[in-house]
Amino acid sequence: MKIKRYLLFILIIAGQVIGVAAQTVKGPIKDDSGNPVNAHGAGVLFHNGTYYLFGEIKKGKTWLVPGQQWEDYRVPAGGVSCYSSKDLKNWKYEGVALAPVKGDPSNDLDTSRVIERPKVIYNEKTKKFVMWMHIDKKDYSYSQSGVAVSDKPAGPYRYLYSIKPNVQMSRDMTLFKDEDGKAYLIYSSEQNFTMQVCLLSDDYKRPTKTFTRILIGKKREAPALFKNGGKYYLITSACSGWSPNAAMYAVADNPMGPYKEYGNPCKGPGAATTYEAQSTFVLPIKDKPGSYIFMADRWNKLDLEKSDYLWLPLTARKGKVEVKGN
Ligand code: DGJ
């Protein structure tokens, strides 16, 4: 009996290692037609057995916004792309999920603006797919969150509006939908000094008045939140423009915090720069509790269209998070 259980354990572990290793990405990704996947600052929705990858379309010449004190490199905002996959290896291009607008700088979706870090969750009550994203002006002074909806996972999405949740700045962001159906917007706020977590309305389309301040004064961005064993894990980066820096994770008993800070989840050579990348999402691997894919962007700041991807196995066990770069 003991031997049988032991063998089963070995099989499960072997399955996890093989399965996760297959999803490691270091560089560009090609879709089913052989074209480069253009989905940066991405997030993944798992719906009815299919993974949907959403990301920023970066296409065109990169330019430096004059008069800024930081690496304000920009590329035309190309809207949001969507790719689908059953196995996280073969990606079918589903098209432009949220189209940009041309020649109307006053429009949130104009190509001269900033459309970053799109994330999508499904609302069981309304049967709508709800996308949130960071909407900004080229100098990042607008600091709003945009909302779009669709009846179908891959879109097209209908843009509704952008908003400052509770009149708070919101830049780098992510969404998190909990098992009880509540959803949260997590975003860099207060000039990037402090993050905030805001409970969304039941239809996921609006912020509620319930929000908390977390990682106060810690200057974090690129949030990626996941849940394991009843705890909430938040991975963030420091703020250094497009240049990579060390990641940090924090743990809480509730999505709204308080979060206790731990160190860098990355280990070994390259850990100090998150292996030359910046977090964007942590994807739970279906049926493999404790196993995740850490998804990150390898920005090419001088040619943003050429930015690459870094997807690595992440494990969360007994409150400890580890991203394996090698
Ligand atoms: C880092 C952010 O995480 C990115 O999404 C982007 O906004 C760049 N900063 C801009 O420099």
C-alpha cells in the first residue's frame, strides 16, 4: 500500500515537472501561422478548457518622449491582441480583441496614447467577459484604468470608459478573481509610491468604494496576484522604467491585505534582474496545484516591438514562492 502511494506521488511530481517544463519560454513566441505573438504585458483567461492570452500590441517605431526624467520610450498603442491555446504551446491568433483608434488624441484608445497590461475575467452572473487595462497619456499623467466588455472570450471588446478608482491614480495593474466570485483591481497608485487594491462591483465593470493601500511607500509596479492554499501571493517589480530589476513577493490572508513582504522569488544567476524581465501574470496550471507559470516581459526599450517573453515555472509551497530561471 505504502509503495503504491509512493509510486503515485512520484508519478504526480514527474507529471508536474514535465508539464510545466514544456511551457517555459525564453524569447519570441510564434503563433500557429508562424507569425510572432504580439501580446505584451499579457494576462491569461482560462475559460471552458481554453487558455486565452491577451496582451498589448506593440508595433511601429519606438520613440523617446522629450522632457521626461525617466525612460519614457513609446511605441504607437496598437490595442489588445488575443491568442487561444489548449496546451499553452500552440497559439491560435484570434485577432485584435480591442482595436485602437486613429487620429483622435482625445480618445483613450488613440494610437498616440498608452494602452497597457490588459487583463480579462469572466463574470458568471452577467455572462460577460470584462477587460481592464492601464490607459494613459504619453507622459503617464492621466493614470486611469480602462474597462471593456464582450460576450465572447476572444472579443471583439466594446470599450466603456476609463476611470480613476475612488479618484486614485492607477497605472500598472492586474485583475484577480477569487473563488467566491469577487474580483479585485490591483494597481500602482499615488505616483507609483503605493499600490492599492480595489474591490470591483458585482458586474466587474466598476470600482467599489472599498479599497486598501498596500506596499505603502515601496514604489512597486507590474503586479501579478495568485492564490494558493488559501493565501494570496502578490509578485511585483520595482520601478525602473523599461529596465529590469529585482522582483519581490508579498503574502496575505485576504486579497485586500495586509501583505507581508518577502524577498525575491527568483533564485540563482539573473535573479537580481528577474532574468532580464518584468512580471505581468502568474498562471495557475490546471489540475496541478502549487504549479504555475510566471509570465514576464523582456522589454527592448529601444525597439519595443521586439520585446520578448519569459515564462518560467513557479512553485508555491508552504508560503514560499520560487521562480526557477535555469
Ligand atoms: C514599466 C511598466 O511596468 C510598463 O508596463 C511600462 O509602463 C513601462 N514602465 C513604461 O516605462
